[in-house]
Amino acid sequence: MNDWMRGRHTSETINQLVADELGVPYETVWEWFMHDCRSMSVSVAALERIQELRERFWAILVTDNMDCFTRFTVPSLELDKHFDRIINSSETGKLKMDNEGEVFWDFVQGARAAMEDCVLIDNSKATCDQFAELGGKACFVDDKKTAEYWLNKL
């Protein structure tokens, strides 16, 4: 899975492995897979709040994900219209926690921003802790404090 999220495997390769293991035609597995990728959902309220925040701030989506996220999910949800940039581990080869949060430093330095001016909203406690250690403000998402909760606090 981590190799897939680092871009070392394609969705086609993984789906072929699944099809072979299940004894199901590849085309069937691929169709299910693409449907699932395209049918993900995001809170409309969260996207609306992100749009409001973009009037004053950059909104960057950093995800540990596979090539299918960029290929199918982003276009399906039109995420590129809601974020100034999307950084997907399958394209960078780096997960958020790799090298003590290097992917965050790469962006912050490239943008000539200050880490202390950056906010991360994430559902991984470890990632939030790492981001805070780098000097950013981390907002941990859980059942009580959702992404919408944190977005409304900004």
C-alpha cells in the first residue's frame, strides 16, 4: 500500500493483482474501482468554507494517496477548483510523515512562507504532532472536532 501511495505501482497493476487473486475479470474489478474513486464525497459546507478562506489564504490539499485520487477523484469532485494546489504522495513519492514532514517543508520553502503561518487540518494525530513540531498550527480531526469545525475556527 505504501509503495502504491508513493507512486511505485499504478492502479492498473493493483487492480490486476486483485482480479487475479479473486478470480474475477480485470474489467469488472476496474469498473468497480473507478466507480468507487469517482463516487467519494466531500462536505459541501467544508468546500464552501474553503472558498471563503481562499480570499485571504492559500488552500493546499496534501494527501497520502494513490494515482487514482489524482486521476479520478479530483476531477469527479472538482477539487482543483477548491484548492490552490493539490500535493499527492503518489506524485511526490513522499508520504506526509516521511523525513519528519519533509513534504510540508518542501512546499513552505518553495512558497517562501513561514511555517508558523501554516495550518494543517488532518485526521492523523501523528501527522498533526509532526506538523506542530515543525512550527505549524495543527488541528486534529475526530468525531467531535470535524474538518468543518476547524475550518470555521479559522
